[in-house]
Amino acid sequence: MLEVSGASAGYGRVQVLWDIELRVDEREIVSLVGPNGAGKTTLLRVLSGMVPVSSGTVTFRGDLVNGRSVEQVVELGISHVPEGRRLFPGLSVRDNLRLGGWRGKHTDLEPVLELFPGLTTRLDQVAGSMSGGEQQMCAIARGLMSRPELMMIDELSLGLAPVVVDEIIERLPDIAASGTSVLLVEQDVDAALRVAARAYVLETGRIALSGKAQDLLTDQRVQESYLGLG
Amino acid sequence: MSAFLQATVYGLLQGGLLALVAVGFSLVWGVMNVVNLAHGSFVIMGAYLGWELQVHAGIDPLLGMFAAAAVMFVLGYAIQRWLINLVVNAPIFITLLLTFGLSLLIVQGMNIIFSANYRSISTGYASTSLSMGSVRVPLGRLIAFGIAVLVTVALVALVNRTRIGLAILATGMDRGAARLMGIPARHVYSLTFGLSAALAAIAGTMVGTVDTFSPAAAGSFTLLSFVIAVLGGLGNMYGALLGGLLIGLVESWAGLYLSGTWVNAMAFLVLVVVLVVRPSGLVGRAYYAARVEV
């Protein structure tokens, strides 16, 4: 569904990504892990049209993604839950969700509230006043409002307690099953690999490893570098 | 006592009009972080449009203001879309310079087209007065005040209750996140600026019916807008209304007891006092407190 082939990108003269090959299939959870500064966030920015590619292509369901504006990429059915959540802090949870459904004018909150029932009682609360975990749930729910075919989540666990992270990650298989593939960028490599079908390890702007998440969990290099084992 | 009452009524009426002058300025500043120094010249343009329509087409300014608003909306949209959007990410000095230049251009243009003479839009009702006991209420100013309040309330309803209004608020809080929702930020910015220009045009037409105007007044309307927007709380429409009323009252009261230049100083004295006590303005800036720049 999402195909990245030979993509390179960067900011101005600083190249960050080299020759990236990556693929996400329908109803699939794919994790993208790697150390700080490896280019994970930049890769997501390329996929959502914020950063242009200098070479290579990104296609989604056969449509070219690179060259489109951020707004046009949303039209294609790709939703990006950005690092730090970036809720509209002064607006209510309800308004945040409504804004998530801007594309296609989706106003039915029911499906996302079913996924995150905890938000139901928070609908009229100002988003900025919620706890980090609730804000992340709200951000993911907002990202789902446009009924995307692919949702990219950047640093889901940022600033959250492990138990909250587990609670949110547990929802991802339901999201994938309902027809929205998930591309997860995550520092918590163990959690990221357990929930995903496949995974990519990004190191200094290049894909260093890729394969079934199960295999990567037992890979010696991954265990030593990311899981603190070995 | 009756002089004080008279000054109070007059101040409130004038204040409502000032609020209408300032509300668009405050909207643009709050949403886009652009201090539009051409706002006063938009007000004067609106006044001339209303004047032209009345003199050459015989259209009453109460109708003409809608036509003036429509023209200025289109112009404002275009200015934002193809001019200010180019530099909206640049440091605020660049937008200040750009809108200052724009203001000079518009004011000189109006000097050439309309001359620097004072004009006013004369209507039958502007000179009529209602008497309430010992207090005289000029009908023209009462109408202008009513329109100012109605338009401000309508603007608040538009921003808080409609889909596009929500998009304007969201884009103002976090443009990057708004774009990720598929909200076309450039279009939303242009709409906001167009809306602001349309409000300036309505204000200008109303100013024209109750007062004289000339291109040279553009600067003082910009300055007043600035004071009122900061006084009320940036980007807050009710704040602008409150700030306008306060400035109107203070200037009117000051005119009663003080002479000449002191009257002008009082508005700024009030601004300083309010900012010392409440740095975020009368109504605050909670909506935009957590603005994120991308």
C-alpha cells in the first residue's frame, strides 16, 4: 500500500536519509525503531509531505506522495500523529476530534470513542488540561477521525508511564483490523516489536535491518543495541 | 451630572465604533501573529467605498457597507494569499515592514484618487437625535454602535460555532498540526485576513456616517486598533469590544475634564495601567497562550 523506494531527503544541504526502502501493507502494523537522530521523524515528515525527497519515490496506493503538499497527502488517506501530540490545547476534546475529521467532513465520534472509551467523559474538557496519556489517546483518536488507510504515529510513548504506553499500544491491533494500517515510530523498542508484524531499524539515516518483528526481537544486534540484553 | 451622563453615553457609542475598527486587527494578530499596520488604511478605504456608493449611486451607507465589505474581503484575501503568505514565516519585522509599506501605498493612492480633503457620508438620520431626559443620543451614532456590537457578536459566533471558524482557531493555535488535519492553512489565513478587511470596511463606512475622514486618518486608526487589541487581549473578539468601549469612555470622560492633548494621552495611560495589572489584557489570551510555531 505504502511504498518507499530509494528515497533520500534532508533539510537544505544537510542530508538526513539515504536510499530508504520501506513498505506498509494493508491492515498491517509496522514499527520503525532506531536511536535518536537516526532520521525516524524526518522519514515520517517525508511520508506526510512536510519534507521533500531529493531522490527516489514515495507512493501510496499507486499515487505519488512526494511533490504533494501536507494537505494533499491527508486527502490521499494518510494521517500523521506528530511527535509531542500537538493537540489544539485551548480547544475541547470534541473540537479536536471534529478537526481531525476535517477532511471528508466526518463528524461521527462514535467509532473512536469505542476505541478509547476514556475520552467519552472528557469531550467537553479543554485538551491541554488532560494527562499525557489521555492527550495521546486524543491525538490518535483525532488522527483516526479522517478514516485514514494509513496512520503514522511518532513517538507514541513520549513522556508517558509504561503502563499507559501498554494500554495505548494494545489498541493498535484493533485499529489495524478495522482497516487502518499503522506505521509506528517508537523509542520503546521492545513494545514496538511486540505489537508489529514487521519492523525496520533506522541507523544514521539508513535502513540497517528489516524483517519480521518476531525475528528482530531475537536478533543479536537488536538485543544488544536496543533491548539492553546480551 | 448631566454633562457626565452625556459624556458617558457619547463615550459608549464612540467606543462601540472603535471596537469595530479594532476587532479585525485583533483577529489577524491573534490568528496569524501578523501586526497589520495597513488596517487603518483598510478602514479609510471602506469609508471611501461607502462614500462613493452614496454619492454616485445613491446607496444608503447601511446597505453600502455590505458592498464595501465584499470588495474589501476580496482585496484582503488577495493581499494575504499572494503577498503576506510569502513572508508569514519570516520574523515579525518583515510583516511589519510589508504592511507598513502597504499602508503608505494605499494612503498615497487614496490621496491621489480622492484628494486629502475631509469628507463625510451624510445621511438624514445621522443628524437626528433622540432625547432621553437630559441626555441627547445621536441616532447615527446609535445605529453605528448597534452595528458594531452585532458584527462583533456575529464574528464570535462564526469563529466559535462554524466549521471554518474552528479551522481558523486551530490554525491560529498550531498551523503545522492544522495542516496535518488537512486544513488548507494558506486558504484559512487568507480568509481570516479577508474577514478582517471586510470588518474594517464596515467600520470605515460607519465612521464615515458619524464623522469626517481623510486618507491621513489611516495611521491613527491603526494605532487605536493596536491599543484596543492589546488592551482587550490579543485575538479575543470580546476583548476588543471591551477594550473599545473602555477607550471610548475614557476619551470621552477625559474630554470633559481635560484639555486637548491630554485626552489622547489618557487612552495610553489606561493601556499602561491595564497591562501592569493584567499583562494578558482585559480578557486574556488563554486561547493562544500555547501557540506553537512551525
